[in-house]
Amino acid sequence: MLSDEQKAGYHRDGYIVLPGFKSAEDIAAVRERALQIVDAFDPGQGSSIFTTQNQTTATDAYFLGSDNTIRCFFEEEAFDAQGRLKQDKSLSINKIGHALHDLDPVFERFSRDAKLAAVARDLGLAEALIWQSMYIFKQPGIGGEVRWHQDATFFETTPISVTTFWFALEDATIDNGCLWVEPGGHLGPLRERFVRNGDAISMEKLDSTPWPDDSVAVPLEAKAGSLVCFHGLLPHYSAPNRSPVSRHAYTLHATDGRTVYSPRNWIQRDPALPVRGFD
């Protein structure tokens, strides 16, 4: 699936962009399904605000219970001072997570196909296992910042193997909060580890290497249909969306079954919902 040049670029930079990976029909199907999920969502049955600014304090039972189901999370700026939504519910949701790929037929079809399985193998996932999926809205005007981080923080394996598959469902631009990355940054250390012990969450500091700044960060603008793949150690970030245009995206996080998945990772699976790959 990937050329030798593309593989070399991935190993050098820690990421690769594959334009036109998904069709307009594929994108329309998951966008429609996401809106149906949000429309059926009753905040009165439990809800949470998603933020990366202080995840240990923002993590609650609603979030922890989303590991093996499908739940909606609000944007941090969706509410006014009285706790009321400032706009329609459909324009207030930050994301849907975290088992869409296993529990929803529309998202499962989008997440599993031979072409994607081939890309995963070419990136080194000989026995790919998909642990998490997220539909991210990046709402116009209030789309929240996602601070600099590494995805291996949340999916520790020995050795590190987590790989992210990020699908642009709308054009992602600097104006509406596209990804920013540090090319080659995946060659550096893991800085943090997000650890779960029962219902207790902690963020362990592992390394004091500073996060990238504007002198080394580059934007990954991507047209709808593009697939961005990146290494679990690659530092990445997205700015708040202050534009009038949303930036819908869908992400999958997969590890290699040949590596040891940490029992302290926040998402675990059992025989009732076994972890599976792209095939």
C-alpha cells in the first residue's frame, strides 16, 4: 500500500499524510451517523466536559465509563455562567467516544477495510489491535484546544507501538484548528503516562523535555478524505477553533499485538468485548 519513499518519510518524520484515502460517500455516512448519535443523546442521563488542560481532575466516572461504550462529551466553552448551553446541542459536543469502531455498524465499516489494514501493516503493526475511536467535532467558535501531548501517554506498550489514524472529515486548516506536529519528535522520549488504578487516575511525569514551540512545529492542513498516520511518540497539538467553520475528524488508536499492553492503561478489554484489528 505504501511506497518505500512514504515508509521512509514516516520513519524520519513520525507522520505521513495520505490524501483522498476516504471517499465522499464514506465521509457522509459517518457524519450523518454522528449527528444521529448526538440527536439521540440526553444530557440528563449523564454528561461531561472534555478538556486536555487538566485531565486528571477533569476525568470523572462518566469519562471512565466510556472506555467500552459510546458517549458524548461537551466542549469546555459550550455553557454560559449559569450552566446553560449557549447554542444548540449539535453545536456544543466536543467528541463522541470511545468504542464506536466496535459498537456501531456505520463506524465499524469505516474503521475496518483491507486498504486500512495494509497501511497499518506497512507502518509496522503486524498484529494491529484497535483500542479507541473518537469522532471529534472541533465546533465553530468554541472548538477547544488540545494541548501538546503524545498518544503513547494513554496507550503504553512495551515496546511502544501505538499508532494513530486520523481522518479529516472536513477540510482541516490553520483557521479551524488543524493538527500541528514536531517533525522527528517521535525520536524523543515519552514525557507523561496516564495511569488508571480502579477509578483513580494519575498523570505520571516521566521526562522534562519541553514541548515544541513555533520554531519547530508545523501545521498539517488536510483536505476532507485525507488520512494522517502518526507515531505514538510524535508530539502534536491543535489550537482552539475561533472560525465560523467546524473541523470534523475521526481517529483510531491501535497497538501491535506482539507488544505488551499495560494493565494500567485506562482502556482495557475482556472476553465480552475483545479487542480486534482492522480486518
